Amino acid sequence: MAMYDDLLERLARYDAAGFLPMHMPGHKRTALGGEELPWQLDITEIDGFDNLHEAEGILKDGMELAARLYGSARAFYLVNGSSGGILAAMAAAAPFGSRILMARGCHKSVYHAVELLHLEPFYLTPPVDPSFAVAASMPPEAVESALAQHPDVRLVVLTSPTYEGVISDIAAIAAVCHRRGVPLLVDEAHGAHLYFHPAFSGGAVTAGADLVIQSVHKTLPSLTQTALAHVQGELVDPQRLAHFLAVFQTSSPSYLLMGSIHRCLKLLEHQGQTLFDDYARNLQQLDRRLESLRHLRVLCHGADHCSRHSDFFAFDPGKLFIGTHGTDLTGPQLTALLRQRGIEPEMTAPQGVLAMTSCCDTAETLERLAAVLLEVDDLCHSVDTLGILPTPPLPPVRHTIAQARQLPAVSLPIPEAVGRTMAESLWIYPPGIPLVVPGEVLTGDIVQRLQQVTASGVQLHSDSGLAPQQVLVAETQ
Ligand SMILES: Cc1ncc(COP(=O)(O)O)c(C=O)c1O
């Protein structure tokens, strides 16, 4: 078969060649399952299309392109999002049953890895920004002192950028970790776009993290589920990562998804500069418009500047966290007003709403957002509110997550469960950050926070689906 360097193009050529598919998938490239889907491009590992888990051809080329573009030693396509990559990366870097250091605000996939690998985590809690109630950057000194306190830690896991766009000083944190020979894994699910323009910086690969996981689908033009794992340095064996990627991902990766990653990488390679020049310019124009907001405030945009947030190392200008604190609106009310005006935001918090932009936005789409925000701003009023909701202190831990999952559990109404050991996680989704995890004590402070969250109209989730009424707790302490 002729070599084409673009996977989607090769798939289209293959379809046109008219081979009789006496192999999977069972749809046989017919449209019986619905005219809307691109069945003709959906194949399995047939001759000429390489094999993700033993890549030697077009998939290997694409992954090498990813490593080149981002500057890593080796990159892997992920077809189960950053979630699958995080499981594999943690399994590759942290020995079973070992101790790790992780940001408390990590995504639930990190907690899932802690559970599966029977890890014992020590939590890092960054400062909370006093004006927007979002987690600030992780101070390198906090990582340094935690490592000094727990010298047997085998891995450090952080999120940068956060969902709201806050970036940590990964170069300094990596240096701290490397001085002790500990690998640093950065969950960069929200930061795959930080590498193509000076207006977007702070990428963890460039900063020297050992493992970096990026959801290509979150901030770049690529299909949902697509992501990348990068590995570099001497502390993590790429073959171990490859092994665990095969453990945690399907043995039948979708060529549509992989074709989408490949196309996205090629787009970045050939048109990245133009795309991101336009994007940066459009965001600057949006900022000028947002300077006129009188009540709502947008984190590090408009009248608010990153320099006002002394606990931020850097910020991703692609994220717009619209704070409602100090106005007569809650986050859910602002979301409702945006929806009524045809805008669906990314996430609703009790005191704010996250709107995410990408290089696929245009001057027009961002102007539409600005116009709606200014219109809604006119409708609301500044009021004295109770202030930023405090973050509850970390609860005491009675068991590891893995141990707690084995305990017989009962369900109780949440207020009656205070003081009991949790047998499940409670979290707000998005962003999917747990408020309490199995093995921890459900404290009065956490219950108060849960009540504030639900009262504000933001949805609370639990593994059992019983929240917000009931929770699963261990039968005995
Ligand atoms: C910080 C963070 N990490 C990881 C993930 C998981 O990413 P994916 O949806 O690509 O599996 C998410 C998803 O929301 C996230 O917010």
C-alpha cells in the first residue's frame, strides 16, 4: 500500500480502494448504525495501519511528531482521555503500595490510581485565591518541605493548569523533586495548547516534568477522548509506561480518534503560529470589552490582572472564570442567564462560572460572549455577600482508599454520617475533584460545605449516586 503521511487521508484512500472487510468492526463500514457517523473510516488494526500498542508505522510517526512538537523524549497517543493516561503514568512511576505526594485538588482519575495501586497519599494544599476562591499555584517550597517531611515518597502529582487556568512553577517544582530523585507527574489535561505562542506559556514538558498528560480534546481541535502522554528524563522508564498504557487502554483503539490526534498535530505543526496569533489577538480584544464589566469580574481578564494575584505563578488566558462573588447572582444563576442567551458554559461553581475558549473561537464568537456578559452584568447588582466560602480543612484519614473500599458499607442521611468513615467519594462534577474520599472521616466542616454547594444549586455527586441525600459509610469505624 502507498504511504500517506496523514492517517485520516490514508483511511479515506483505503475505503475508496474497496477491500472486502472480512474482519472487525461488525458494522463492515456500512451506515446501518446511522448515516451521521463516519463508518467508512472506522477500521481495526489491518495491514498498513500499524498497531498502537506496538507502533512501528504511521502511528509511531504521529507519536514522534507529538514528541517533536512538544519537545518531549517520547509521546504516546491516548484514546481514553487523560484519565487513562493518568492511571498508566501513576502505575509506571509509583510502585504498588508506595507513598506519594499529590495536590488535594487532583482529578478523580488520580484518586482512582491511588485506589488501584494501593497508594498512600500525602496531600498538598495550595493557597486559595482570596478574591475568586480558586486554588492558586502550588508553591515550590510547599513541595520541598513535604518531601523533606516524607522522604520515602516515590512520586509527586500536580495539576497545572488548573481547570480555572492557574499555572504552577513546574520548573522550580521539578528541580525540587529531582534533587531527591523523585519523578514529577503533571496532569496537564487543560494545557495541551500552552506550547504554540508566547501569550500561552507555562507548559510542563518544557519545564522539565518527567510525565505530562494532556487532553488534546479539551483545548485543541481534536475529538473527545483524545489525549497525549509525554515522558522524559531518567526517572521513568518509557517501556513501563507503554506497558501500563496497554493495561489501562483498549486493545482496539479507534482510528477515528487516532486520526483526529494526528490531524490536530499536523495542524499545529503547519498552522499553529497563525491559529494562535489570531487566538491571542481575539482574546486581547475580548479583554478590552470585559474592562467595562461593572459587577461581574473575570479572573485575570478585563480589569483584573494576573499581577493582582500574588499566589499565581502564571495564568492561561484561554480560561475565563467569571466570579459572581460580591453580586446578587450565584454561579448557577449566572449559568441560567447565559443559557437563556444561547451560551453554554464549561462549569458552574457556587460563586462563579467557567467559560473556556480555544483557538477554534473567532473574533465573532468571543464578541458574542462579551456582549452577553456585558448584558448580564447590566442586570445584576453589587451587594455585600458573606464572602468567599471557606475550604474545609482536610479530614482525618482512617484507612487508605483501597482498604476503605473493602469495608462493609451502609447508607446514611448525610447529616447523620458526621464522624463516620467514608466508603465512597463525594465530588462536584465538573471539575471532578473529590471533597472527601473513602477512608476519610466525614467532618462537620465538610458536611457544611456540601450543604452550601447544594444550596447554591451546584450538583453534588457520589460513587453510589445517593448524594446529596445519603452517603455510604463504613459499617464500623
Ligand atoms: C484536571 C483534570 N485532569 C484529568 C481529567 C480527565 O481528562 P479526560 O476527560 O481527558 O479523561 C480532567 C477532566 O475533566 C481534568 O479536569
